[in-house]
Amino acid sequence: MKILVTGGAGFIGSNFIRYIFNTYQDYSIVNLDKLTYAGNLENLKEIEEQDSSCKKRYTFIKGDITDSKLVDSIIEKDVEAVINFAAESHVDRSIDNSRIFVETNVLGTQVLLDAALKHGLNRFIQISTDEVYGSLGPDGKFSETTPLSPNSPYSASKAGADLLTRSYFETFGLPALITRCSNNYGPYQFPEKLIPFFITNAMTDQQLPLYGDGQNVRDWIFVEDHCSAIDMVLHHGKPGTIYNIGGDCEKTNAEITKTILQELSKPESLITYVKDRPGHDRRYAIDCTKITRDLGWSRKYVFKTGIKETVKWYNENQSWWNKIKTGEYQDFYKRWYEDRNKQE
Ligand code: NAD
Ligand code: TYD
């Protein structure tokens, strides 16, 4: 099978490409990525370096998913499936400036859908998020029929893309599917998201800025388990269907932070409580009965193993994140945390 993976130089996309090459010896992948601040070709260095037969299986194209001419020219070359990971993915940045979120996440998805339709593709997978459902109270879980109620510009743009994807199935019969996964963690995650940000800050004895009271809950899944779920959806999912994917692992941000500090033998005095994120969703929890029952998917990792592996990876790959943390992305963070640290 020849797959177009978009956003393959990011966190989940790069883990997915590695997963596919390790699982299927005869699949080839075209990776279309704009290489924004979050895209990094180092994430796929060993794939690039593998033997020449593998090189024939892997092609990288630097480009934007909103570029319809480029997307069209890639898909017409025997691509059988599109998996759309490309996105602006960070809630805090969407609060700072939402325009690029609409451009990439909504318009980019529309461009991909049109090209997939034009060339009669038999699989289009939109990689979405549980954040489109909004926020939960203390009880209950998101199911695939929970009404969409996105609260951040990021989740609103992802919900827009989901609805467009759904409409291409209903209106044109495009065999499109949507996956909605909970919070991922693991190797190669850009150190702006909670877990890698706190691991790398703790390693360098910097403060860990917990938003609000630190009691917001997320459902954590190890990235490889997300990849295996997408693999199942690619091969066995029913067109027009939404599949929730989750880790069955609810933890408060304070719990996550303390676990990281324990793993690194660092003191809790590194924790600083800062002003809350505006519109901060209180709790996410995913009911993933459907993918488990209908496609036979199951997770391999429990949190205890996954977080140990993640901390070990950041320990062993300090040059990967040092380059990022000292680069230009610091400007956004300096401004953001100066604001968060201001007393109300
Ligand atoms: P990421 O920010 O690490 O990577 C995004 C990638 O997309 C980068 O390589 C970037 O260069 C590329 N990209 C951005 N704009 C582009 C454009 N216009 N054209 C081409 N490429 C572009 O994100 P991630 O955490 O790997 O998330 C991947 C997908 O999974 C996203 O769609 C996200 O909404 C979804 N998701 C993420 C999580 C999570 O916990 N990280 C959970 C559920 C769903
Ligand atoms: P994040 O990794 O940004 O993912 P998302 O907002 O998509 O769930 O944040 C996870 C949780 O951690 C969220 O409740 C916000 C919180 N958080 C902090 O408390 N401090 C931080 O510096 C960051 C980045 C996140």
C-alpha cells in the first residue's frame, strides 16, 4: 500500500511512520510536511538512513497541505490512502493567535479531502482529538455520539475539520474515517506539551508551571498504542465511522508532575502554580469500547511503563531537545509564561 502521511515530521506522525515501516515490509509512505516549528526531520533520521530498498519506500516532501496543486500532484501518483496528521496542535498557541489553526486545520483538511475525492482514494483518515467534545464534569466519558462542544480555538478548528470530513462521506461517498484520541505522550514529543515540557524543565532544574489548581484531568495514552489503533482503522475501519481512542488512564496534572519528579529524583519545590489557561477544559475521559469491540484493538502499555520509557528517552536524547529549547520557539514561551506568572 502507498500512503500519504501528512505532518509526518511531527510527534505522532513520525512515530506512526516508524510503526508502519516496522510492521509492513512492503508499504511505502510519502510524508508531506511544512516543517513548522513543530516539524523536525531528525525524528525520522533512521528511516532516512536505512538501506536503499527502504529509501524507495520513503519519500519526504516539504510542503503545505493548503497547497492544492502540490497535494493534487502527490495524490495522483498512485497514493491509495491519506492519513492527515498535519495540524497546528497546541492549545496555548491557539489562544495566542488562532488564524493559522483555521488555515492549516480546516482549510488544509478541505484541500486533502478534495484531492482524495478527485483521485478516488479508498481510505481517508482524519486524525482528530477528544478535545472536540469539550469538557467533562467529575463523571462520565466521551463516546462517539457525545455532542461536539469545543472550547479552544485549537479544538474548534479540529471540530471544523471533523465535520468537513463527515460531510465528504455523506455528500460524496468519500470513504473517510475519523479517529479521536486522548492525550499522547512518548518519544519525539515537542517540549511544549505538558509531559515533555516538564521532563526537560525538571532535568535542567527549571520551574514546572502548573496551570490553576493542577487538578485538571487528562486521559493519557502512549503514542505507540495510538499508532496501533490507527493501523487497525486503516485496515479494518468502516467508512463514515468515528473511532474514539484512549488510554483508560485518567490523571490530574499534579499527579503527572509528581510522577515525573519522582522518576527524575527531583524535589517538588520545582512546582510553581501559575495563572490558569483561559477556557481550560477540566476533564477528558474517553470511552473506546467501539474500537476495542469492533476492531479488536487493545493497548500494550500501562502508564507506569510508558512514562518510564518516555523519561528514559528524553534522558538519552538531550541534544534533540536542547536544540529546540534554546531555539526561536523560546520567544513564544517567554511571553506566555511571563503572562501566566503575573498575579491576578
Ligand atoms: P505536532 O505539532 O507534533 O506535529 C504537527 C506536524 O504537522 C508538524 O510536523 C508540522 O510541521 C506539520 N504541519 C503543520 N502545519 C502544516 C501544514 N500546513 N502543512 C503540512 N504540514 C504541516 O502534532 P502531534 O502532536 O504529532 O499531532 C498530530 C495530529 O494528532 C494532529 O492532527 C493533532 O490534532 C492530533 N492529536 C494529537 C494529540 C496529542 O496528544 N498530541 C492527541 C489527539 C490528536
Ligand atoms: P497540553 O500538553 O498542552 O495538552 P492539552 O491542552 O491539549 O490537553 O496540556 C495538558 C494539561 O497540562 C492541560 O490541562 C494544561 C496543563 N499544562 C500545565 O499545567 N502547564 C503547562 O505548562 C502546560 C504546557 C500544560
